[in-house]
Amino acid sequence: MNLLIQQTVNGLTLGSIYCLVALGLTLIYGIMEVPNFAHGHLYMVGGYVTFFMMTLYGLNYWVSAIISGIVLAVLGILLERLVFNPMRNSPSSNKFIAAVGAMLFLEASARVLWGSDFRSIPAIYDNVVVMGGVRLTEQRLIIIAGAVILMVALYVFIKHTMIGSTIEAMAQNRDGASLVGIDVNRVAMLTFAVASILASAAASLAGPIFLVYPGMGSLIIMKAFVIIVIGGMGSIPGAVLGSFILGLTESLGATYLSSNYKDVVAFAILVLILSIKPSGLFAKGAR
């Protein structure tokens, strides 16, 4: 029983990380209607910024994470302005190619600037907490709590602020939003900034227990893409549910089956759910 609880917590930890990345990808999909495959590499850059803030400048973990969020917000805005905004009236295939190009550019730049070595954000909260006979590290609990706080904050922002309402309106109908006076350029920049902050937060939370390296964005974006397809393209509740389904299944599957098949599980779940509900668990309009 203790093993089951332990792996469930590990699954919730994975699901929390996936959730923050998938939520950002979902927000961007809402205004682009094309998955931003460069989003996983924003997650990668966020991990590096937090790492260097702590190791080169000796800053506090939380201060480093905040700086990383600011840097990533600026980078997200630049990505929107320089890559996606000029292509807003282009076919979806062109946007898709642009997203892949931005992904490759970010990964290649990381390898040139920082090399291909694996690094780890210094662990600050590495004490072990015993709860009901189950041993948990503080960092894993912080990841879960941090993800929940950010999810609640995002919900409040989207549902209970004027700016959040404009993002939701633009996601539903960009042309209609423009006709009623919404500044679509400003909303697009803000959406990329918020999504990039979520990716940065995921990397900062995960960095002390997972490694930071240039290719880390490729795996996380594949998982995030699977999640938003499982949940329903553009659905925020679907992204949350899909993230925790994937995280728990991976953790429990690695324990009771084999860790060799951990990454295969994501695509097995994708096939299973889409065979039952081809449009995903939630329709796009279900927010």
C-alpha cells in the first residue's frame, strides 16, 4: 500500500509539471489554432535561467524562479511578435512550420551557448517528510502545491478579470473580438507571456529533481501535445485532467509494468481515449 501511495504522489508530481506546460500550450493554441511546438523549449530556457541565477549569481531559489518567469515572458512576447504575428493570416501549415523552426532554433542556441551537459538546479528543499509511513521529499510536495496555486490563479485570471475575459473572447473568435474593439495584438502578446511564465514555473519547480539540458523541451512538448489532444484541443479543463491522467499512468505503469515503457504509455493512452472519444475528453468550447 505504501508503494502505491508513493507512486501516486510521484504521478501527481509528474502531472503537475505536465499540467503547467500543457495549460500554456492550450492558451496559445486558443489564439493560434496551431500547437506551438517551441513551447517546450521555452520550458527548457526557463530551467537554464533559474539554474544560472542560482549557480552564477548565488540568488535565492524563489528569486531565481521569478527572474526566470520575467525573462520567459519577454521571450514569449518576442516569439509572438517576430514569428507568429507576421503569419497570423497565413495558412495553418505555415504556422506549424514556423513553430517547428522556432523550436529547432531555441534548442540549437542552447547547445551553442550552454553546451549539451546535463545540469541540475541546486536542491534547496531536499528534506524527507514522512506522512503515514510514506517518505516524500519536500520538493515534490512543493511542485504539487505550486502547480495547484498557479492553476487556481490562472482560473481566477481568466474567469474574473477583464484582461482574462478578452483572452477567452479572442480564443473563441479572433475576428469577432477585433470587431468589438479588443486589441488583438495586445491580447496575443499577453497570452504568450502568461503561457511562457507557466512553462518557466514548471521548469523551476521540476529542475531540482529532474535534469536541465537542451533536449528537455522535445520530450515535454510531445507529452503536452498528447495531453491537449486527450483533453480536447483548446480545452483548459481537458488539459488539467489529461495531465494528471498521463502523470499517474506513467508513474504507476513504470512501477507495476516496466520503466522501459514509461514514455510509450503516453501514446497508448492517446490511442485508447481517441478510439472512444475522437474529439478528446472535452470539446474545444468547454472551458
